[in-house]
Amino acid sequence: MFNFDIKVIKMKRHLIIIFPLIALLVFLAVQVFMIISIWQQEKVNMLMRYESLTKEASYRLLAAKKVNGFEKAMDITDKFAGLVINEKLPYLGSAADTANVREEVLNHVYSILQENEALSSFIKEYIKKKGYSTDYKPFTWISYFSLLTDGGQFIISDTVPHEDEIPKTVIIVDSYKEEHNNFVIAYTTLIDLTEINSMVFRKAFFSILLITLSVPIVVLIFWFTWRNLMEERRLSDLKSDFINNMTHELKTPLSTITVAGRTLEKAQINSDPGKVLETAKMISKQSVNLNQLINTILEVSLLERTEFELDRHKVNVDELTHQIVSSFLTSCDGCAVVKEEYKAAGIMLAVDIVYFTTMINNLLTNAVKYSEKDPAIVVSTSVADNEFQVSITDNGIGIPREHIDHIFDKFYRVPHGNIHKIKGLGLGLYYVRRIAAAHGGDVSVSSRPDRGTTFKIRIPI
Ligand code: ADP
């Protein structure tokens, strides 16, 4: 039942992450889709608008002047066609010669149209008046041209483009077919909106900008929410680890006391005063442990509610540090080799002696606790940049890089496989950091796994 509950909670946690992520991806996809749709729609609208504008313009020209604007060009072409019929066609020789004449004639007719037609400039004027950009290329396409000779038609060009050959940006304005004295022509006037993309961009700029802006805003909100969620998760994991550790830590002395109590209840032990004394000592030792544990927890919860109130006194901090190291070694029965290097030149520093002692003791305890070899510790002090510094270096297991940033957090413990193997509540370093900060200083750490760790406390003088 309990396992099942944990599984459900874990699943729910995953869903909390997965659902918003899916929502974010869907949102992004919708935004991209919207930008593409707006772009395509604007492009279609733009092409339709230009198509109707150019058509309107050419009808207006026709209505006003009863001509389509190509009359002058047609007259000139007629004269030119007459000249070609009389002066070129009778003297055509080889096929290459004929092909050359065809090309020359067609090019010339194109230049006549370009120079003499009045429709393009009328359209341009009209579009400008309507407030639209005239950033396009007008041109005329001759699909059929033949010279009328006595013997029939001499075809110069007969090319109808396939639909796929016409670029998507080209708009057909109108098509004409005319027969004059000397020629027959079929031609189409077109405009090519080569700059359509920048025109669409200018038109749709604000809608696209708004949509584009909404993306980073939503991503940012998502990121903040996500980060908070992760932080919440981390804290809740830390708390449950803490409760597990605390339960374990409390149970050990309690069960020893229980067993000792039962031993004392047995009648035969009364005849062995040595055993009674030993058991009583065990009870009192475990009671002290229990008391210390409870005090630590109480102190930390008190720390959370109130600010530190330091009782600072000026002391020779090198001497104080030496005393702390000595009594630590006595209380742990010489559990480590400690090299002491005091270089603070007997400086007098105002510290809270109790808290300062706790801080150094916590670091020394850890230096011994997190060591798999015989602990060799270096305690050194110095003065630099108007700061007193004390560093404690050990030859222990070190701290993996990914945990370094968290070790001063409340309840944080580096997982060492079996979390209960090395006892602790994850409060020691948290306490060190708070005490250092209360003295206006800080604590930093550098560590190399399997080589050792150095903690450095700095306190302004
Ligand atoms: P606790 O020792 O109760 O777990 P601390 O707050 O004192 O809590 O330490 C937090 C974590 O930092 C520990 O779990 C340990 O993994 C790591 N740590 C602290 N000091 C050292 C050290 N000297 N060497 C290696 N690891 C350390």
C-alpha cells in the first residue's frame, strides 16, 4: 500500500513536469503555425489586391480614352513590319539567316512596346494614388507575332508559356490579340511583384511581432514556474531525507537506552555492581547524545525564526582556535592528526565564542567523519585584506563537483550510497554558513574527490 502511494506520487510529479512541457510545445507549434498562416494569407491578399488594382487601372484607361494604351506602339510596329516584309523577307538565305531575322524582329518589337505603350505608366500612377507600393516590374510578353505577307503569314514567334514557368509573384494584367495591316500579335501585360516578401513583412510586421514576442514571454514564465517547481521538489526531497535521518539518529540512542533499561530490570544484574555501573554509564552517554541531537534541531528551528544575537567579545582568535582544536582532539580520543599553522599574529577579533567554537567544531567533525583514511587535518589562520581567515583542510573523500553548490543548504547531504552509513542531519554546514554570516563574513569550499576538502571562513576585522 505504502509502495503504491509512493509510485502514485512519483507519477504525479512526472505529470506535473510533462503536461506543462507538452502545453509549451503545443503553444510554440501554434505560434509558428499562426505566423506561417498570416504570412501566406497576407501574400495571397497582396497578390489579389494588385491584380484588382492593375485591372481597375487598365479598364479606367480604356474607358477614358477608349484605347488600351498600345496604339502608338502598334502604329510604329506596323510601319516596322512593312519594312521587314519588303526589305528583309525577299532576301532570306539560310535557316540560320532566317532565325537571326526572327530574333532581331522580335527584339525590336519588344523595344517598341516598351518605349511606346502608355498602360504601364498609367497603372503605376493609379497604384501610387491608391497608396500602394510601386515596387514591382511591369513587362509585356509577346506570345504570338507574325508578319502578313502576300503569300500568308510569316511566323516570328509562337510561344505560350506553361503555367509552371510563370513565377508565383507574377500577376497577369490583361491579354490582347490584334491584327494590323502588316502583322498579327498576341501579347499579355504583366507585373512582377519581386519585392512581395518585404511588402508582406511591412504589412504583417505588427501581428508577427506580437506573436513572436509572446513566445519568449511565455517561455520565460514557464521557465520561472518550472524552476520554482524544481526548487519545491528539491526542498521536499531534502525534508523527507532529513526526517529519515533524524528518525534514524534518534532511534539509535533510544534503542540503546531501552536495551540498557531492560538489562537493569533483570534481577541477576544486581549482583554485579560493575555491570550496573557500565549500563548506567551507557544510559547517561546515550542521553547526552540524544540531548545534543534535540538541541541541534531546536537551535536550527530557532535560528529560522529569530536573527542571530551574537555575544561578541574581543579574543585572541589564534589562541581560541588552538583551544577548540585541542578540546576537540581530547573529546574524540585523538581521532585525527592535526597540523596547526597560526599566522594571524595574535590578532584580537570580536567573536561570539560559543558560536565560533560550534563553527570550528562542525568543520573538524566533518573532516574526521568524511574520511576513509586516517584523518590528517591542517588548521591554519591568517590575516589578509582586513579579514581574519581560518581554513580547515582534510585528506578525506572530497565532495563531487555537482554537490558543491548545495552543501551549505539546510538538510542537504551528499548521497553516499547508503545515506545512513555516515550519520548526520545535513545541518552542520548550514549552521557554519549562518554563523559566519552573522559575524559579517562567509564560508567557502574547494574540494577534490578522493583528495580532500578545504573550508575557509572569513571574518572582517
Ligand atoms: P551532515 O554531516 O550532517 O550530513 P553537513 O551540513 O555537515 O551535514 O554536511 C553536508 C554534506 O557535505 C555532508 O553530507 C557531506 O556529504 C558533505 N561534507 C561536509 N564536510 C565534508 C568534508 N570535510 N569532506 C567531504 N564531504 C563533506
